[in-house]
Amino acid sequence: MSNVFPTEKTDTAHLAWEKRWQTEEGRADWLRANEGVSTLIGKFQQAERTRALDIGCGVGRHALAFARAGFETHAIDLSEAGLAQLQESANAGGLNIATHLAPMTELPFESGTFDYVLSFNVIYHGDPTVVQKAISEIARVLKPGGIYQGTMLSKRNSNFGIGREIAPDTWVKDGEDDKNHPHFYCCAAELVDLFDDFELSYLEDKEHRKPGSWHWHMIAEAKQ
């Protein structure tokens, strides 16, 4: 394949999620916190870490868990419907969560703000430039020694290489809802290079609900 890729806007996945978050059916599979996230929340409570950020929070399954654990919780997304649903849930539960309509590539926070940043199934929605900028912003807003937990798409994923390659390792499957937007895939060595500003403490390639839906799950510490 040619090394010349067409110019295309590559940070538009939130448009598909905006539609999904507006319906009860669309929200149904995204209401329970991931087990790995819940486990790390428990460890943070023991270490008295208190300030947390959920990037690409959707309807807030993880931000709500942060707030219930007593964290000072911030959540960002580009979906107004998702943020509205999160705020409704927080109000109903008597929880205080600061929501922000903002892109993952321009986090509206000062450097060194957070003890813990989570981005679950989010930052791979874009080409390499978008992904690298999002990672740079995560490193910037974390305190030295702060923890990042997140996922990336694995090249073992069954969707890798299917559709149109609009940038290196970035594929679009036209007409397939969320897959109609760019998705970036990487192998383990490439992931480690992307997170060069972190000390990686956990990395595992896991299959999600659907067969072939391989994702890297990672935990990393911001370098001192």
C-alpha cells in the first residue's frame, strides 16, 4: 500500500456515541464499571489518592464509581448527551462530579492536576497524530508518579486491516456505526513506544465480549 494517505478528519467517533447515548437501549451495555477499573479504585482508596479524571466518560459508569469511592472526580467527553446522562445519574445519587465538554487532545486542566487518569476504549479513536496528542495530554495532567489506566486496540483484533487505511495502522469500516470512524491499532512494542513518558506496570491483551475483539489493557505510572 502507498505510504501517502488522504487527509481526513480523524477525531469524530463521538458523533456515533452521541446518537447511542440518547437511547436507553444504546446505554444498556455501558452502565457497569469494568472489573479491572473497580479493582484499581480499591487500591487508590488504600493509598488515599483523591483526584481522578475519566477521559471519554460516556454516560459515566466509571466516573460514578470514582465519586462513590470518595474521589474528587472530573469527567470529559465530546458527547453532550453522555455528559447530560452522567450529570443526571450523579444528581440522583447525591454525587459531585465536574463534567467538561472537551476533546481528549486538549484537556482543560493545569499540568500535574490528577493522581489517576482513566481512558477506557477511547484514545485509539483517531490517527497516530490524534493518539499521540491524547497520550501527551494525559502525561501532562498527571502528577509525577500518578497512574494512568486505559485500553488500546490490539493488532490481533479482527477488525485490523479491514476497510480503508486512512493513516498508518488506522482503519475505517464504512457504514458500520462506531467502526465508521478511524480506529488506531498497535502491537505491544508500538504501545510501549507510544507511552515512553510512563513506566508500564501492567499490560495484557484481552478479548472483550465479541469474539476477536482484542484490546490491550494497561496500567502505567507517569515518570517522576
